[in-house]
Amino acid sequence: MNDIDQFLYLRIAKTFENQIVKEVIRLGDKLPSLRSICKQYDVSQSTAMQAYYYLESKFLIESKPKSGYYVSYSSKHYASIPEISKPGDFEGDQEDMENLIDKVYRQITNSKTTILSLSVPAPELLPIAKLNKAMVNALRSLPASGTAYEHIQGNVKLRRQIARLSHPIELSLTEDDLIITDGCMNAISYAMMAIAKPGDTIIVESPVYFGILQLAKILNLKVLELPTHPQTGIELEAFKRAVETKKISLCLLVSNFSNPLGSCMPNEHKKEMVNLIQKHNVPLIEDDIYGDVYFGLNRPKTCKTYDESGLVLWCNSISKTLAPGYRVGWIAPGKFKDQILKLKKCHSISSPTLSQEVIGSFLETGRYEHHLRKLRSTLQANSINFLNAVHESFPEDVKINRPEGGFVLWVELDKKINTVDLYEKAIKRNISIAPGSMFTLQKQFSNCMRLSYGMKWDATVAQSLKTLGMISKGLMGE
Amino acid sequence: MNDIDQFLYLRIAKTFENQIVKEVIRLGDKLPSLRSICKQYDVSQSTAMQAYYYLESKFLIESKPKSGYYVSYSSKHYASIPEISKPGDFEGDQEDMENLIDKVYRQITNSKTTILSLSVPAPELLPIAKLNKAMVNALRSLPASGTAYEHIQGNVKLRRQIARLSHPIELSLTEDDLIITDGCMNAISYAMMAIAKPGDTIIVESPVYFGILQLAKILNLKVLELPTHPQTGIELEAFKRAVETKKISLCLLVSNFSNPLGSCMPNEHKKEMVNLIQKHNVPLIEDDIYGDVYFGLNRPKTCKTYDESGLVLWCNSISKTLAPGYRVGWIAPGKFKDQILKLKKCHSISSPTLSQEVIGSFLETGRYEHHLRKLRSTLQANSINFLNAVHESFPEDVKINRPEGGFVLWVELDKKINTVDLYEKAIKRNISIAPGSMFTLQKQFSNCMRLSYGMKWDATVAQSLKTLGMISKGLMGE
């Protein structure tokens, strides 16, 4: 699907959305068949499907097997979205979280397990043959076949391509503004080390990716989790109050399609956030690792887009889109460039030469953008299948986020259900989920879980979600 | 050359050494031709040459073009070895050192420059075609062609092979005792972070590889440089005094063929050092990155060999022997394993999957040991050529270490000569050296330099050394 097609599907979808919301067409009405959409708008079958996927993802329509698509819009029908989180205004304990994380990942050893607990793309979704070809080319074209050290700052071609791909989100970077790192967490770790001293307090979203909590703890930083909205991300008012009343060293946000909540800060929020950090001189580490996996028309912008002070350190990688095992990430560190370069030099000298060249070529030839279009379309379809399956199989009061990108559903169940119990029962049936308490240092989210849909949708996955729903219903009854 | 040949050459060499030192054969006497050595001992030409190289490296014999080999032993004739270093008992300043290092490495941009300032193997010395083949095999054999995450601890095959190769130095490791890192500096950085807190004092050799000083500084550690002997390494008495009178958090040593001094701690010293650290409970980071590049009969042992307490963290990599650009290193962290694993997980999740598999297979097939034999023989020949060239061209009072392994000569010139001046004059003639003040935080070694012989010996290199000698003589006259 090319960019024009992508634009078309949204135009079609938006037209229907408008009519449905205004009840021009109503609950139960049948929609035109895909074939007639193709004819009417002169588009391909996949564009038509994309339009209907979009409407499905917003629960505006639903498909009935062998019958067609029907308007399903009704305020009653919607599964609610989860509550805004309300973490306490204190630092929580780590041990329980660590033990749970260790257990969940230690138990993924059975090849029969349906793994819904890892926020990574499954190999089936990756362009492996093309990457291998790029590797063979790199062995041929690099001096000394990549056995020599790369510059500390990283492969120039790769940095240039990252800069090029950042134009649509108006980052106006050049290769000189970027430093290659060994994955995104490595970028974040350098950023934290450059800015915060032991004992300092940092602000994060709540829930938050546990790797961030673990890193902060090992660097002896205090973590302040702030209320976060499942659609719009961190609550700006809470952030404002925190920086006005506490000594905050830095803030770390996953601004686009956060893990595990799936939230995406509206551009207006990003702009306001940048105003706030500039006013209070609080550096912001922006983890944008899911930003390229958007389901809408355009890639969402970043806080970095609005940053004129150099206070935003934009971190990213290809681990969620191309090859986690290549460990290629980067950072646009703004005014902290010298410190980050020095840290990288001291801690690892340089990043592996070959993998940087491979990813550099992959980006240069346009293969990356081609692959991303396919990946986004697959993940969007998955997200809808997951939403529908959870909606259908789980207890009625289930709350689900509406991801508009990324890899994860955040599911909130009745307070009576502890998802660690759900986990225990599920793993016995070879289904691995990520309980909500993995994503906080505080006592919260015990009735939540993260489900990753980064795999090929098939009958096993569908059945696993049904089974999870059944177990949840059982736990409700206990 | 196989192991039996290697044994043979040393037996031949030792026989001659004994006769020369006891003056059974005397200064000026002609030695048997290589051909007659081959006949007499029933060995190959290369074994015979190896024996004579050994004798040359100890300045016992010299070759005269078109004539043969002659005894050159005479106490007068020997260039002395450099003095034991005498660093002050205080912490020095960093800025001058940083500026000098930046300058030296920034100026290596001209492809015509003879680079004697980098302690790495030149591409010509690396088995690149075989590594490429192993990479193509890894793409075929690894699940998902290595795009998936490797375990945090690292590729099992690679760890098993490292354990196997450590048997000759009696490390008695299993794969479980090892953690793969992104190169040796990365291993050292985790080790330092695991053990020392900001403000702590650590002990290092003097001179010391500047990367260690930079890392210690960025972690806010105080550095105590101790007197170091150019042949036997750190002075044990000085170390003893330091740990008895000061609060020392850890010690870092390059026990075998140190960079830049070329010293190699005798096994007895290693044993004594381990006793001392155990008595005073001071963890020891042992950087053994040059240990495989020995010129003698056996690989020298390590401090880790004698460690029963788990206080020694043995760090190593293939950056000096196979492929610096692959960034594959490892650590046997003793009792600090849990901390190091946790640090690695937080700072970079896992190391690149493909390169670990490539190096793992390379070690498994025995190609590594085959390659090492060749590399050692080349470097030994280089070291002798360098020694002779410096000896012949430099001012008479030049002092040179006698490397029995590794990549570097440490050259001490008359106090009148500042090697930063020498550097400035040399770089104008496209020769890059590493001035001694790069390897200390204190005011010392201004008349020293490090010359790396990790390249193919040829007329350009020979001429560069002559030019350096000439410039030095000029600086003496000024």
C-alpha cells in the first residue's frame, strides 16, 4: 500500500465515521460491501478493507461472518477505556515487581506457549530474507568486511538515513545530531547517566515499561510515577504540579503508543509538555520506539519536534520494526551530545560495524518504509482482532485501551480479579500474559494486564484469548 | 605452525640462549645457517626462523644481510629497559590528557599516515574471508537469522567455547560462569559499576590505557596510579602499602602484555596479588585482552587462575585478535555475576545475536587457535623488527621494553625530549605515534611513547621508524 492509498482509506473511513456518529446511518444498518466500496471510490480491495478496519477499531462497525459489515455504534456497546491511573505520590517497592518479571520471562521456555507477554514483533512479521541480503552486501562493500571499529558516533550513512526519515515529523536533524547506540535501552541508559545523579528524582508515566524502572533503580534514582490517561498519556496538570513543587532531575516519556498503556500524547500535549520542561529546565528523555508503528494517516509528531532548547533527548531503534537481535538504536541528544558521546566512548568504544551498515542500507533503499507499511497494516488488523476477541470473551465490565499504534492492549478487569492469579492459570494452559503489577513500583494495576499482538493472527491466538476470557470469568465467580 | 613445532623452536632457541649467555659461543661468532638448523634438528624453515626470531628479540643475535646470523650479546650492546614508573601518591588532572588523546585520534584521517598510535591489529592480519563465511553460515543456521534477542547472558555455544579455551590457563570455567558483553571495555565498565561507588578510589598500573582513566573519571572514581615495572608489571610492595594504608574499592590490572607498557606479571606475582586482594577484600578487574597474543611457549596464566574467592573479574574479547568491529567481549565475574547480569539487562538488554554466533562457531571449529598461531608469529617478527629499528635509529640512550606478547613497544627517550613535540613533527610527515602523557593523569612520561606494531611490516613502516629516530635526534640537539 503506498502513501496515496493510505490517504484514501482514511478519507473513506472518515466519511463513514461522520455519518455513523451523526446517526445518518444507524445501529444495525448494513454497510456497502467491500466490492462496492472498491467500485464507488475506485480503490483497491486492501484500501477498502483498511477503511473498514479503521471503523472496526473504533467499534463503529462490526463484521458478521458470511453477511457483511453492520453499524455497531451505540454508547452502550462500547467497552469502556481503562481509568486514568492514580499512582501514589511516593516511591514504591521494587522486590515484588522484580520477582514477578523474572517468573514471567523464565517460564517462556515451552515452544507450545502462546506468548502474549512480549512486546516484540514475531519473526514472521520481519523482512528476514532482505535483511540477510543486505548483510551479505555489507560484508562485500565494507572495508575489511566490517571487522574494523566504526566511529564512536556511528555509521554516517545510517545517521543520514535516520535524519531523512525524521523529516515528516519535523525533527530537522542532520547526521551530526545523532549518535548510534546498542539499542534503545542503551540510548536511554546513556541519557539517564548523563543527566541524573544518584538520589535524584525522575518522572515517568504510570504504568511504565519495567525496564525503565529497573534502570532507574540500578542508577539509584528515585522514581515518581504520574497519573496517565490511556489515550492521551501523562496528565499535564499532574506533571506541572510535580515540577513546580519537587526537585525533578529529568522526565522520561513514551510519547507515542506507550508500552504498556498504548497511549499517544496529542501533538498539543507534546507542545505544552515542551513548554513546561523549558520553563522548569527539566530535560526530557523521549522514548519513541513505537512511533513508526502508527495506524493513522500520519506518523505522530514527537516532543522533540517542538523542542528549541535542546532539552529533549529523542531515543529510538529498529528493535520493534526490523530486528531486535541487531541491537541498533540511536539518540538525538540535543544539548547533551558531548556527554553522551563521552559516555559511549567510555562504556563501549563503538557500536558493531556490520549491523549499522546493514540497517543503513536498508533505510537508504526505501525497503524500510515499504516494510513499515506492511507491518503497520498487519498490526492494525491484529489490534482489531484482539479488541474484538477480548470484548467478546471477557467479563462484561472489561475495559480496553484503543491503540492507534504500537504492539499492546492494556486490559483492565474487575477489581476482584488479580491478574497474577490469571497468569498462573493461563501459563498452565500454555498462554503467557504480562500482569499489570509488572509495570509499576506501587500497589496498583493488580487487575490489569498487557497483551501483545505482535504476531501472526491465527486460530491458536484466537483460542488463547477465548481461554483467557474463560479463566477471567472463572476468577470473577470465585 | 602447530603446537609441537612451537615447542621445538623454543627448545632450539633455549639451547643457543644458554650457550650465548654462558659465552660458549661469543660476540661476533657466526651461527649455523637456517638451512643447517633445519637439517640438524629435522624441523621446518619456519620453526628454525622462529628460533632465531626469539634470540633476536632478546638481542642475543643479529642478522647481517646476505651474510647470516651473528652473536651480538654484550651487556653494552643492549638498549636498557625503561625505568620502573614512579607516579605521585595523588590524583592527577585529566584535561591535558583528554585534549592530547582527542588531538592524536582526530588527526588520523589521512590514508597515507603510518599509524603507530593504535593498539589494534591491522585488517591484513585478520582472517576476514573465514569470518565472512561464518557469518553467512550463521544467517542460515540461526532461528530467524539472528533477528531475535539473544539471552542476556549470551550465546551458549560462544560461552562454552570460551570456557574450553580457558582450560590451558586453568580457569576451570563453565558456560555458566561467563557473561558476553559488547567488547572488553563494556565488560570493564559493568565491572566498575558493579563494585565501585562515586568517590571511591581504585588502583591501576602506571602507565595505563587511557580508556580506563576516562571510564573511572566518568564514574567519578578516584584513580591511584602505582609504580609499575616494564617487565613484571605492578610493584607488589607498592600495592601492599596502598591497600594497607588507604581505602581502596577495587584494583584494575592488565596482567598480561599490558597496554602501553608491555609488562607481563610473572605467575608468582599473580599468585601473590590474589593473596593480597583476598586478605584485604579488594576485588580485582583483570583485563586480559592481550593474553592470547603471547610469543613464548605457553599462554601466561591469569590472576583469575589463582582466585578461589570469586574476587577476580576476568575480562576479555576478540577485539585484538579477530574483529574489533564485532564488539564481542566477555567477563567471568566471579561472585559479582548477579550484579553484572542485572547491569547488562538494564543498560542494553542483550548483545547482538549474529556476531556472537559467528565468533562461537569460529572458536568451535578450531579456526581461532589456528589463526592465533599465525598472528602470534607475525607479531613476534614485527616486535623484533621494531626493536631493531628503534635501537638502530634512535638516540643512543633510548630505552625500550621487551614485549613477550601483545602489540606495543614502550619507548623511553632522553628527558630533554618531549614526545608531544615529537608527535607534532612526526604527524607532519604522516607518522602517528602515541605520546606517553596520554597514559597517565599525572605529570610523567613526557619523554615516552607507545608504538604499536600490529600491522604488516614493510618498507614504509621501516622508513617511518627511521624518520622518528631522526626527529628524536634532532630534538636532542635543540
